[in-house]
Amino acid sequence: MLLRVPWAELPALLGSEASLAALGLSLRTSAAATALAVVLGVPLALVLAWGRLPGARVVRTVVLLPLVLPPVVSGLALLTTFGRRGLLGQRLEVLGIDIAFSTTAVVLAQTFVALPFLVIAVEGAARTAGRRHEVVAATLGARPTTVLRRVTVPLLMPALGSGTALAFARCLGEFGATLTFAGSLQGVTRTLPLEIYLQRETDPDAAIALSLVLVVVAAGIVLLTQRPRRGGAAS
């Protein structure tokens, strides 16, 4: 891909109206979807790791299902739930809320496919750490909010950071569920992967240039999630 990139035309290709609109939309929706995944995923991961939730296996299976489902199937699941004729979509339409084929649909699709990455990272770290630190802090008189802020969050911060980064990368690269549930309308639902897919037929150079952006971002996120080795490793 690096050999095929038209470096001399790269600024013009990346600076086109369609490219900037897709890039800006992808960054905004990915940030919103990642924030939503953190808000939903962290409490869920802690409950799955520490709580005795009835039907925990069923809940974990549903949460992790997007990891193994084809993205198009995930998009269809969202469409049959939040579409105009969907289970919840019909009720929301009565209230004047139309989610499918909107920017909100992009955020929901990205959250749906990215949530498992965050839950897996935080749940694994929570299981490994256990609850002994929280118990000690509670016996010393710390309030639950203080325990969460001063003990739990710092302990889980490395896993939360890597999980958040991976979730953001998954949001940025989401294609199938977004196309199925949100469609492809420039400036509204056409994210960067959708723009690349469309450009590959009409302007391959632009598609390669935009793909390079995703490759660079993905590589940067992978590097950020790699933890340095501790201690003096033998050379």
C-alpha cells in the first residue's frame, strides 16, 4: 500500500470535501461511541467480574456476540430493534425519535461492535486484581465512592486505557454494521471506511490515501496499548 500511495497528490486527496467530511464524522462518532462504551462497559465488566448476577453467562454471551458475528448481522440486529418497524423503533417513532439511518445510528452501531473489547479488558483485570484492596479500604472507613475513585479506578486504569483505545480503533474501522443500520449519506452517516469503499471504484488513489490514514491510526493505537516490560529484563 505504501508503494501505491500517490505521495505528491496526498494533501489534495485527503483535503477533498468528501474525505474531510468522512474523516470528521468518523472521529466525532468514534469518540462518542467510545465514551458510551466506557459508560456502559465498565459497570457491566465489574458486575460480571465481581457480582453474582443472575444469568451472568447469558449476559456475557450477548455482550461478546459482536466479536463472532458478521458485522452485517450486527447491523441487521440493530435495524430490527431500532428501525422504524423494529421492536423499539416503532415506539420511539411515536415520540418523534427516528434512529435508523442517522448519525445516532452510526454511534450505536460503533458502540455495539466495540463494547466487547472494553468489557473483556476491564473484566479480566478486575478478576485478576480481586476485591481485597476494596475490602481493606472499606474496613478503614472509606466510602464506596472514595473506594471507587481512589482504589478501583487506579487499579484498573491500565486495562481501561488499553480497552478504550481498542474500542476507539474498532469504532473507527467499523463498516458492515454501520452500512446496514445507518446507510451511507455524506456528512451524516458516511464514515471513513464507507468513503474508502465508495472511492475504490471511482478514485483508487483517494481510497489508498484514506486507507493509509486508518493504517497509521491503527498502528499508533496498537503501539499505545503495548505495555513496556517491567524490571530489568536480561539482554
